[in-house]
Amino acid sequence: MILGIETSVEHVGVALGDYRGVRAHSMLASDRRHAESLTPMIQFVMQQAEVEMSDLSAVAVDVGPGLFTGMRVGIAAAQSIAWALELPMIPVCSLDVVAMNAHWSESVVAASLDARRGEVYWALYRMRGLGVEPQRITEPVVSSPEDLAVHLADRGEEIVCVGSGFDRHQEVFQALQWAQFLGASGSYPLATHLVTLAGQRLAADDTVVPGAVEPMYLRAPDAEINWQTRGAAS
């Protein structure tokens, strides 16, 4: 039984599942109130699935890239539970989870999340295996949407595009001739997909101790960037 915690974007998601699939899940548009929303949602999902904390086998958490505060809240909560129950953890990249929104596809899948400040997080995938787990073609990076559009155009092949990065910068990508956009249905990482991926990795014994889980930062936090900008201006 895996508890999955998703807090890397504006939505907070919690899901609970095992080898039979997802047992219960909940999602809430938190408006950045991740810390206030998360604990009641965990309690609600556990009650819906009629599962006790002692029934858990592992804790999975989205480690980003994404919202810095949300990522830290989710990781801290997941670590606390794992430490208290002496459970292994399964850290999962947010872009891996977003790629799952494409489901099965023979085409390359481009997963992108809005990074704000005119940038996007992104990575490319092939969907492989019995569980259709996304296999990375490229590692996660942060860039301008224009750079991503050029990269996709240079590949010259059919590409399924999922994630809020494409939604936020539609005008940049509309000229891509071989691209298929899933739109709102694939905008965000889902806790249900997080648990599905985590289940595959738990079966492969791909887990870590809680202290080894770290957020995936692809750039400095906004607060640090603002401080550096003010310092340069003065």
C-alpha cells in the first residue's frame, strides 16, 4: 500500500493504492495553501480507503520541478510519515508524472510545466513497458518556451505535448506542425499517476531512505532571484 503526495503545482493531490490499483484519491486547488490542505486530505483519503497508517508499505512524493514552497511542504510531510513508520520512500519527478497523462503513445511525449518568469520545465519521453512507464529521452531542464519550441521543431517527428507549459505559452507552440496538444486534460501531475509510477518502482525495489529525498531544483528560488536582482540594482 503506497501513499502518494503531490504538491509540486497549484493543486494538492493525495492518493492511496496497491497492486490492484488506486484505492482512493483527492485533489484540491489549494491556491498555495499546501500546508493547510495536505494533512486533512491525507486523513480523508485514508478513511475513504479504510486503511490505517500501519498498513502502508511506502510513501511516494513528487519532488519537482515545480513550486518551491509546495515541493518543500510535500517532501517534509512525506518524510515525516516515512520516518515515523520506518518506511521507504519513492521520489518521483513531476515531469514523469505529467508524461503519464499521455497514456499509451507510439510518439515522443513532451511534458512541460509552467515555471513562471517566462520559462518552462520540460523533458521528452517514450512510453514503454507493461505499465506504460515513461522512459526519459532527455533529462529535465528549464528554458524559455521558445527554446523548447525550436528543439521540438528540429526533431521533425510527431510529438504528443502535455502539461501547463504548453497551455501557458500556446502562441509559441502553435506553429509546430507535428504536435498534438492534450490541453487542459493533461495540464498537471496527478496523485493517481504518481502512485501508479511508484508502484512500478516499488516492485523493482527502487526506493530510498527518507533522508535521501531532495527537491529537484532546476533554478534558484524566486525569493533568491528577487534578492539578487535588488542587490544588482543597488
